[in-house]
Amino acid sequence: MFDDFTKHGAAGDARHPRQSIDWRRYEPGRDAPALAALFRASVTKLAASCYDAAQRVAWAAAADDLADFDARLARGVTLVAECDGAAVAFGQLFPLDHVEMLYVAPAWSRHGLATALLARLEALALEARSTVLSADASAVSRPVFERAGFSLISSESVRRDGVSLPRFHLCKPLHAGNFSG
């Protein structure tokens, strides 16, 4: 199950100039250090336009306990995008009707990887017979979700290490044969 969406060149192929992307499933233990570093870099650099330093530090701390971060990534379905063997993005469905994580390495932002990951995750949700796909998105990722057809349902603030972080609950109705991206 889900193997068709983890191979090189499948639907939603994103490209960095002159480089191709390989897609695969998360490998518990093996991938955790690289994805924790990618997560921290994405949060601290890409979120700087929407979140202050204290908010980014609190958010990035979610990867400080590597065993816990690995366990989070191992649940549900986590897809990893690689270029030349290095992780450049990852996304997760958990449960199979909710985008739990969507992160891109700073050097790879604005090259279509988040959109490609969302298309793959949406296809997996459809395969699992989900009728609605939801996400709790940051201010940074909200536009990516909205371009993919998600609609804002509500906004809230969550607390991380005593710091308030705004986020947005978005949903998209799913219909067979109606992929985004």
C-alpha cells in the first residue's frame, strides 16, 4: 500500500534547478537526525517572517528529544523527499485524514516541494478512503495549503514552552480523481 507514491518521478515531482527528487517512506531511527535538523532549519529560517525568535525557539524545540521526534515521524505515513541522498523535505499524514507535518529545507523552499508533498499526501488520504483532509497549519504554510484547495475553518493559539503560537485549522473535501498540484 502507498508504494506508488514513494518512487522517483511519480505525480507531483518537484525539481530544484538541474536536480531530481526521490520520494520514499520514512525509515524509523535512520532518518530521525536528518529530519530533526531539517525541521529546525525550516522553523528557524523560513518562519522568521511570521514568528518572532522566542516563538521559533519554542517551536523548534519539538525536535530536541530525538527519540520522541522519531516516534512522532514513525506513526501514520511520513514521506521523505531526497536529492542525492540528502533529505530536502518531509510530510506526514496522521491519522490518514490529517496533514500532521509539512516541512521543506530552506535551500529548497519555493521550488514546489510542499505542493508536491501535499499532492502525494492527498492521494494517500484518498486511497485510505478519507473524504476530508485537514491540517493545522502555521502562518508560513497556510498559503501553500490554501493554494492546494484547503479552506480556513478556524484559527487558534497553541502554547509551546510557555510561548503562544498562532495556527490555522484548514480542511479540504476529497473527491476521487480530484488531486491538487
